[in-house]
Amino acid sequence: MKKNKFALQIAVFALITTSFIACDKDFSTLESDILNDDVATNFDILSDQYDIITYTDALEPVQTNGLGLNTLGVYDDNTYGRTTSSFVTQLSTTFGADFGDVVKIDSVVLYIPYFGSIEEVDEDDNVTYEIDSVLGREPIRLSLFESNYFIRDFDPNAEFDETQAYFSNKSASATEPISDAVLEGTLLPFVDYNETTEEFDPIDNIIEISEEGFVLTGLDDEGETQVTQRQFPGIRVQLDTTFWHNKIIDKEGDPVLDSQNNFSEYFRGLYFKAEPVNDDGSFLILNTGAQTSNITIYYTRLTASTSDDEDTTEQASIVLSFGPNRINFMDNEFTSPINDGDETNGDDRLFLKGGEGSIARIKLFNGEDLDEDDNTMNTFETWKSEFVETDEDGKFVRTKRLVNEANLVFYVDQNMVDGKEPDRLFLYDIDNKSPLTDFFIDLTNNSLPSFSKFNHLGPLQRVDDEPTGDGIKYKFRITEHINNILLRDSTNVELGLAVSLNVNLEDILAQRRVQTTDDSEFTTPTSSIITPRGTVLHGNNTEDESKKVYLEIYYTEPNN
């Protein structure tokens, strides 16, 4: 059978016309050792290594609204423990709808696609899919509730028009928790049509994980079955019709169906609650921002009479889309707590965990900068004087050494991870809440997240370059960042390092807030919030000197 192959990257965010989601998909490492010892010798390139200070920073609850997608399910990590993710969403629809006369609901279908790609389409139009947004293949239990919690657009305690932030620990602030009792309103059962009784029977609320898509069929004009639609793999279940008839159809002409504000007050949303099955499960990254993600009510209504004694009917539908506001909640059951590290001396191990987890902080040259002491040189000033000449104000005058390449190198503690560590980490400027300059000038493929920005944000190098091999190290090229400090007198800012699901998101979405009790403004990368994965790296105080984190700089001395 002849097959036509093609790859199609699925859109991540509905608010972005072309976006780039993919889960941490294994791939052979593309190493960036352009300059090694042999090359350095041949081209008279020298190199030095510098100690850095780096330590763990445990995060408080993180902002989880406005992500453009949602996570759902259960993730078990041998290092950190279990993370369970659920979410609540508002609904929107076409307002002022005319449902017609004598309406009878035929079915109500909930559908949310995964992310992934189409791998093959054969000549009979059979489609083979690959999903890359599901961690695990075990089923989960999904309970669907009508939520009684009103999701606000704006924060009443902040400046005018400041949007309301919601956080991973089911709260709107440190003093405003959201209770399960409010979220878990009316339970909406899953059903299946019984052809014998011609009724919908309740079924177990278990979601099986499959890469099979959904093929929808109907009858053509000649009564023959034909394919009417193909849907990407995801969650697709039927819901009890009674609730939706009472909640939506019976409200025709009521002001609650006239506007989004009225509707959001009347129908406050749906709560998707995930639980394990037999103490196991999977973690799903759902494309809730897609137009195809919705609840569709299919119904039959009476039409105008075609004769004096015969009435006809027609089929119609109304779509309830997810949003405009959606919030993820994360329940961490850590096997051991993540504690803040030693800010002054650094740590022996760095604990990085996505979601409501932790990041690492990095201080180059002891975190120092130019100071007003003219009598002594601090660590930063001593280093800078080796590379450039400055005036009495510390401003650049001329170059002594040309920086060819600068890298930060972190080694994985293979004794503390379970082989499921992330392929990508994200390095950024904590002070300015932004990527480094090297991020923006790295033009490597940005349509496939696993291969984007790999010159700057080197992917995890694994043993024998095997996709399932143990992780060895990450290398981050920060040449432009170092040159900015030397040549453009940039500040020696503190850097952050976080787990990342998709590094491309950091060029699109602003970082999310971290909930604090002192009203300080601290944020964390968006791509770190939506992944449950974690890793452990050797720090600057590790007992294994061969795995110690370091900054390496390759340079030439033009005057020598």
C-alpha cells in the first residue's frame, strides 16, 4: 500500500496563530563543542574555567491562569514524588441563540485534543498519529463538576484594570483560598448510548490513553455510512443530556444567554478533577485553547410543516467553548520537601522541579559588580580587568582579550534521578524577567521546540547519545551575555535556571507570578509551570570535583 508521509506540528495556543508546543521528546544530543582543546591549540585560543555560586530556590505557589493550555492527570517522580493536576474553566457560547421548537437533545459530547502530529495518511485516508503531550500511558479517573466558583477578570485589590492572578494551590492570593466544596458542585456523569433500551446509561469515569484518533460517521443521501469527521487523539466522552437541557436549552430567551458577563455569572464553569487509577496514572497536556476543544450539544428541533399533516425535524447544535478564563491546580505530594539553598556559599546539589517546584539561582563572579572601593578589586572587577581596559568610572576603553565562546556547564546527579529528567532547561535573567541576549540571536529551528535554541540552551547530553540513556550534562552558551558585561558595561545580573517544556514559549509569553507573603514581585518562566518533570544537578559545593558546575571562557589575546 502506498503511503504518503508528512509531519504536522499541532498549534499550542489559540491566542497565537503559529505556536510551538511539544513535550520533552527524546532526541540525539546536538553537542556544541565547536571549540575543544585541540581546536583551541590550533587557533591559539586559550581557555579558563571560573567558579560560580548556584543554589536552589524553592517556589511558593505559581500563577496558573493565562497559560493557553491546561494540564490534567497524575505524574510520579522517583526523586520528588507525585504531582496531581486539575483545572477549572469558564465557558463561552453563541449568545442570543434560537434553539427552535420541540427541542430534543440527541447527545452531549466533551472533546479536548492532545498535542502531537500526524505521522502517516494512507491512500484510504486512514491516519496514524503520534501524541507527544502525554507522560505515561496508564488511565486516569476524571470527575467533571459544575463549578460554583466565580472567576474574576480583574483583581479588586490591585490597580485599575490589573488582571486577577490565580495560583496553583487553589487560591486567588495568599489570603483567598478556593475550597473544594465550591469547585465541586453538581457532578456531571459520563454516559454511553444503549441501542437496546435507546437510553443513555452511566459509565465509569475512566479516561484511557490512546494514540488512536476518533472517526465520526453519518449517513449520506443514499443511506450509506460515510466518514464525516476525523478528530485528533484526546479526551472524548458523552455527558448526560438532562443537565444540559435544563442548564442551556431551557434558558432560551433568558438574559443569562445574552452576554458573556451574564453567562459567566449564571454558569460559573466546569471543574476537571483528576485522580489516579489503582494508584497509577498519566499526565496530560491538553490543547484546551483549540477551537475544537469544547462541549457540543447536538439536538433535534421541529421545522416548518411540509404538508398539512406531517411535521419534519432537523438537526442542530450549540457549542460551549472553554474560556475565557482557565486555571490549573497542582497538588504536590513530595517524598521530601524542597528547601531553599545557601545563597552565600552555594549548594552541593541543585533541585529543579517544574510546576509549583523549584529553580536554581546562579551568581557569576560571586554575584559582584563594580563598586565604589577604589583601593581593592573584588572578584568581578579582577576578572573584568583581565579582559578589558576601563576608565576611572569602570567604563569600557579597549579589549585585552577577545571572548570567542562562553559556556555554563551543569552535570546531572545520575544517582538521584530516574531517567525521566527533562531534555531542556531554560536559562534566564532573574532581575529583568527575560531571556538572555544569546536566546534572541540563536536562530536554530524554532518550529520544533525540542530542537529550538540548542546553540544557547544545549539539550541534555545522554550516555551514548541514546534517547533513553542516563543524562550527563547540560551546556548553555552565554557568549553574548559575557560580551555585554565586558564591552557594553551591562550589569552582572543574577541568572535563573528552570525546567522547560517548550523554550519557545519564553519568547511569546510573559513570566508568571509567584505568590509571596511580602508582596514582592517575583516571577518564574511559563514553560516551567506546565511541566511536572524535575532533575538534580551537581552544584558548586559538590563532593565530586569532576562534576562541579563551572563557567568556561574561550578567548584569544590579539596583542600577543
